[in-house]
Amino acid sequence: MGYKIAIMGTGAVGAYAGAHMARAGEDVTFIDPWPENVETMKGRGIKVSHIRDVPEWSTAVRALHLTELQHAAKEKPFDIAFVCMKSYDTEWATVMIAQYLAPAGFVVSLQNCMNEETIAGVVGWGKVVGCIASSITVDLCEAGHVRRAAGKSGDKHTVFRTGEVHGRITERVLEVQRLVALTDSALATSNLWGERWSKLVTNAMANGLSACTGLVSKDILRNDALRRFGVRVGSEAIRTGQALGYELEDIHHIDPDLIAKAGEGDPAAIRSYDQHRLDEVAKAGGGEHRPSMGQDMMKGRRTEIDFINGFIVRKAAEIGLAAPANAALTDIVRRVEKGELQPDPKHLLDLRLN
């Protein structure tokens, strides 16, 4: 018998992964706080488009507004709840969906940042599974329409990595892997925390830079000063993760030690890093995507800066390390978010860090 699945938060990732599940015949319910998004999904389903290689398609879905979720009390409970909310909405969203979980049901954090501990604070560690979406480049471009700034990654890059907090490969992790593999390439990992921190580094190097400059990824990477600032941010994050004991995975398909050394000023590492990133944006469509925090800033939404770069600063301080580039970036993004500054590359270009 199949699982009953909830997608708690039908933003870019939730809509993209969930639409593929629904299209494949899985029993999926989409729950979202944006009324127009919910009404569009009810009326015409979810539309999915890609910048290349994949024809546009739509699929009918079951969608509920948050205010309608109470009706789930009369139905079979959910076996799997994918929480796909912004990090600052994780706790209340978990509290809300936890009421409708089956006794053996569990919650999957399919989000940026490291939210497993927050979820465990609501449902307990035994009901938490992590899932990372790596370089997925999706955005909810309008109500009921998710767009990916690429084709499918397939065997070129593993998009989804799912794992238990204790590292063992379990049946439920394999089931989550099967479900997300309906979307794109997926693996079950015994290194959830290393994967999580590695994705955190990836986000730290791109999201805040886009949010405070207003630029898309390719324009950031083609600017020598911005690219060097980004690698310094990544270097601080990598050294913090290593000091915390995480076994980091490749970041941007680069050995994390090379990125760390480049950020610390090693000439050979800088040359290698620069060549790799510039080669990436030279490819067709390379770097055309606006990272999620840049999208949030454009839409006037709250950003996740405190859960990405700010989180790195706090974790570094706990173990006696400094992360001045991450701290500076966090401060600038907060000021842009509040309207004290307008997005502009000069905020980073004018920085003078020791």
C-alpha cells in the first residue's frame, strides 16, 4: 500500500518535487499559505517548465490552504510530511503538520539550512529525516508555476541526497530516495550532516551575494572582486564545518580544501578555483539563475540570511573561530532587507576586511 504524503509549503522546491510525485501517481496533498497559489493549484494543477531539454507539462494536484488543513483530521493520517518552508517558518509548520501524522509517520526536511534540530524539537529525533536538494535552480515564478533554470541533471550531478540523522541507511530513507528520484537523480547518504554543511557552504557563497548586489550568479562570478569575496565566505564556512567535525563533500564539484585555501589566499588554489567557476559560467545557461535569497529580495520577502551566513558566524564563535566575511555579508543583507540600503555590488566592493 502506498504512502500518504504531505508537502508542507508549495514554494519552488516543494512544488517541483511534489509535482513529479503527483504526476507519477503518488498520494500527495499540497499545503500552502499563499491563497492565490492554492487556488491556482486547485483550478489547473501545477505547471512545470525547464529552461532546456524538458517540454513544459502540468499535473492535477490536491491542494489545501493552511486554514483547510483541519479537514485532514477526518482522513487517513499522513505517513510522510515533507517540510519545504523557509527556515524561519520551520517550527510552526512542523507543529501544524505533526497533528496529522500517522503513528509511524515522519517528517522530511527538504529545505535549505540545517533545520533537523528544530523539527526534532517538535516531533522527536526518531521522526526526522533530512533531504538536501543540491544545485536544483528552481523558482516559483508565478502562482502554480515552478520553473527550473536548467534541464535535468541526471548522472551529471546528483541533485537529492537523503539520510538519517544517525547515518544508517534505513527503509524509510530508501523510500524518500525513491520519491525524490521521481524528480531527478538521488542517493541515500550515511553522511547527512556533512552533506548538510556542504550545501550550507554552497548557499553561503551565493545567496547573500545575490541578495545584496541584485545580480544573478554569472554576473557575480565574472566579477573578480565579488568572486574572491564569495570564496572567502566559503573558506570561513568550510573551516568552521571542519572544526565542528563534519566530513564535507565536494562543493561546486570542487574539493572543499581547495576552496578553503583559495579563500585564505593560496595563489595556486585561487587559480584553480577561478578557472573552475569561470568555466562553469561559460557553459550555455551557466549562472543564469538567481539564487533563492536574491529571489526573496526581489519579491520583498524575508530572507534566510540569519539561517545561512548568520548561522555560520554563530557556530564559528561557539568554537572560538572568526568569520568576518560572513558577518559583514549578514549585516549588509539585513540592511538591504530593511530598506536601509538598495541592492548594489558596491556594498561588497567597498568592503575592507583584514
